[in-house]
Amino acid sequence: MYNKLALLALSLRAARAQQVGTLTPETHPTLNTQTCTASGCTTTANKVVLDANWRWTHSTSGSTNCYTGNTWDATLCPDDATCAANCALDGADYEGTYGVSASGSSLKIDFVTQSAQKNVGARTYLMANDNEYQMFNLLNKEFTFDVDVSKLGCGLNGALYFVAMSADGGKAAYPGNKAGAAYGTGYCDSQCPRDLKFINGKANVEGWTPDSNSANSGTGNAGSCCDEMDIWEANSISQALTPHPCTSTGQTICETTACGGTDTNNTRYDSVCDPDGCDFNPYRLGNESFYGPGKTVNTNSVFTVVTQFITSDNTATGTLSAIRRLYVQNGKVIQQSNTDVSGITTTNQITSDFCTQEKAAFGDNTGFETKGGLAKMGKALESVVLVMSVWDDYAANMLWLDSDYPTTGSASAPGIARGTCATSSGVPSDVESSQSSASVTYSNIKFGSLNSTYTAA
């Protein structure tokens, strides 16, 4: 994933905190998932929680905003520690304010929700109970879900992925964090995002700079880093499967340039994580007829996505050696497309050899290997949290997913073309208007032993 700094909630009240507010009740929607073996599947009633970044933050003594627009209240938040003590993170009206609704085994996230204020996008986590995230060990297992991306056009990203967050959202480790997983705290990813308002129980006020292109976001001195496994970054035009390892273990805090940066500066690769990852985008890898409306995987209708994590010794403690992908649509199993790029040995899975060859063929940064590659990614996958979201991209207009990117390169050059969207597409102000009714639906989540979570007609 290129940049989640652009994940925004455009509600004037949508700020963040670590204390717990009581003005709005917090009721986690129930989402049923299944755990499978060769003998069959069992159903669990999980919960879903909204990320802390989207929530209203107000003074602990009343309802005064701690953060309005893209600016902190100078009285309540003169520094990181004082702000954390003065500000409360409140409950959420999931459907009415944030466009998040769950029913049975289905989770729908609207792109734009208009209530008293306008909210754009959402990031949610799967919970084991009301106080802890559901933790997964993906090694020697497969993860499966159905998805409807038919309403996601150019510039949008319905992202389902795993990150190495703490089960309790950092509540036990950081005394300043009184909210914990129950209120969606503790986020981290391979971009080491600095737009988070609170990290490790403290505010991110110090060094805060409002974004020039967003009235609701900014960056502080601190960022939050961890390994990230992007199972699914997609709209109806393009999709990518991408592991992002980090040299660190679990969630770690970074400061300023040590957090890396966006494509527009020279610090992108300075963090402990690999921001680019080793991506498998069928279009970018030479198969332009595989994924999209009316194509082999037809995004006009719902389909099943199966991702398998193969280890060297076929155990849950072995070294990750391959990531495999297949799809099921209309009762037919569809294998991942094969690569068709000079310099890359024909394959339809992510392996260390594939990643090395892809970086060389496309002239990409080699941080994936230097940050630990598949082996380090595998260690992280022993304990990860599931994230389900939809977002637009204030940094690069999602062109890295669905268009020609970087835009300075020739579309005919290897690795530049990633989808059919125009290079002028994806501007947030445009998509938030023209695609205001867009949504993504994730459903029928299953996890279990290899080849246990899907069937063919």
C-alpha cells in the first residue's frame, strides 16, 4: 500500500483521543466469521470496531472539540501528554455517522456518509470480544472472503489487510491509553503513518502541521510502524496483493524522517518498514484481461478471494515461502494470473525469487529484501489483526493502484501501467463528489487449514 495517510474522516467532530468519553454509547456491530478444517467450518460471532482516527474527541469535562478541521485546540492540547489527559475518545454511531453496517456475515462500508457532518471512508477492525482484537496466525493457513467492488471506481480503494497491532490496542503497554481496542486504538502499518492523532497513549500534537490539500488532516512528529500484509487493495478496475515487512517487531513509534515519507520527498525509504512491498497486480504484471468489469474475474458481481500462506515445512511455525491466490466466481475456481514480463520467470505466486526479479524488471526500490523479505513477513504473520476499510488517496490519487504510475514514466515502460484509469483520475475532491454513493461489502470471512474454506460447483 502506497499511502494510508490519506484515510480521512471529513466530519468536523472526527478527531482522536485516548481517554474514554461517555456522550455516545459504543456498541460494536456483530460480524459472523467461520473457522474451517477439512471436516467443516464453525461459526463465531465476532465484533467490529471503528478506528480511533474517525471518532469525535472532546474535553473530558464536556463537549468542547479537542481538534477541529485540521487544528488542535491550543488550550486543551498544548503538548502531547497534556492533550492525552484532557481529551476523551467517544463512542460511534456506526451506520448513521460513519456508514458502517454489519448483518450476519456481511460488512458494508459506505464511502461517503452525510449526517450532521460529511464523513469520508472508514477503517474497522475485527474483534474477538468487546475489548480485544481477533488475532490471526496465517502461516500454513488460508484466509477467504467474498467481496463486492462493483461500486468502487477509479481512485477508490476497498482495502482488506493485516497489520501487527497489539491485541488490546496498546492499552496495557501504555498507561496513557485508557480507550484500547474497544475504541479502535493502536493502529500501525508499513507507511508509519504520522496522521494519527494519538500514538502509544500520547497525542501527536507536537510538530503538528495541517495538510495543505485537506481541511481535516495533518501530520505530527510521530508515526506508528509495523509489518503489513495487504491481502486486498482494490477497486473495480485493479487490485494488488502485497506483503510489506519491517525490521522491527510489532508496533513501534518513529519520529519525523525516521518514519519515511511520501513519494514527493527523499525520505520515503528511511523507516524500519518497506513502504512499497512486493506487489502482485495482474495488470502491472502483464495480464490486462484478467481482472475488471467483464474480465476473467468479473468485478461487476461478487466473487470469492482465497489467499494461502505456504511455509517451507508445511507447518504453522515454518518459514513463509510463498503466498498463493485464487478466486471463486459463479462456482468456478480461477487461479491467479501468470506473470508475463521480461525478466520475471512465469509464476502466479509471490516468492522470494519473484520479488527479486520484479524489483529488477521494474527498477523498483529493493527495500523488500533489505527489510527482511518473505521470511520477516512470515514471522509477523504469526500474530496480526484484520483491517477492513475503504479510502481515497490525498497523496497520489490512487494512481499507484489503477493507472500509470509514476506519471512521469512512459506507460510502455515495464511496471508503469497498473490499470486503465486515467492519470487525471482519483482526485479526492472529484471522487468524493462523483462517487459519493460508492461502497464496498466484505462477507463470508473464513479462516482455516489449506483448501478448507472454499468449494467449486
